[in-house]
Amino acid sequence: MSRHRIRIVAVILAGAALLASCGGSTSTEAGLQLTPVDEVSEIISNPPDGLVILDIRTPEEFAAGHIEGAINIDYYAGDFEQRLGVLDLDVPYVMYCNSGNRSSNTLPLMDSIGFSEVYELDGGIQAWFGAGLPTE
């Protein structure tokens, strides 16, 4: 095979790998995954030891209603990554934002920091509201 063809094949394979990594699920090998609202509700109803519910919306959004027991770390805060970094990496987390945009950006960050188990609420708090689930 010529060098030109090898380069073309390499570019095609790299592009295919990139597209596959951008596909629908945000699951990682470390146990971080996009999780439907019904499964998140079940996890919260029967929580594993140490479960932390992490709301990454703004303080104003949090004050307007959040999942019971959630802690708030503002995604837009300048020290967001540092605040995540002081959390216990070895306990399970349910993490959500408003619709899933901020949380989908946060899941890979949590993976890179070393979190071992994170359930990202698919559709964010809007999916929770849509399912008629309780908030405080």
C-alpha cells in the first residue's frame, strides 16, 4: 500500500474513532454514566452507601427547587473544578444540571479527576420535573 493510501486510511480510522467517542452515551469505563430519570429515582430511593446528590446549577436555580438532599456546586463558578476536586472520589454520585448540557460537560471532567461512580441524570432536573418527582 502506498504512503498516500496509508495516510488516507489512518485519517479515516481516526475520524471514525472520534465520531464513535462523540456518540449518544456518555458512559466511561470508570463507572460514570448517563442514567435515565427512572433509574436515578430508584438509586436515590435505595441509595448505596455514601451517595451524594450533586446539583451543578447556579445558586438561584438551586434555590428554585432541587432534589432533596442535594448539594450545590455552581458550574459557572471560577473555582468549579477545584471544588469538585475536594469531593470524595470513592463514593457514588448522582449529578445533574437543568437540562443535561452542563452535566454532560462535567462528566468527562469528573472522570479525569478520578471519580469512581457517577450517575448523570439524563435530561437534568427538567426530566425530574417532567416525571413528577419531588423536589424541595
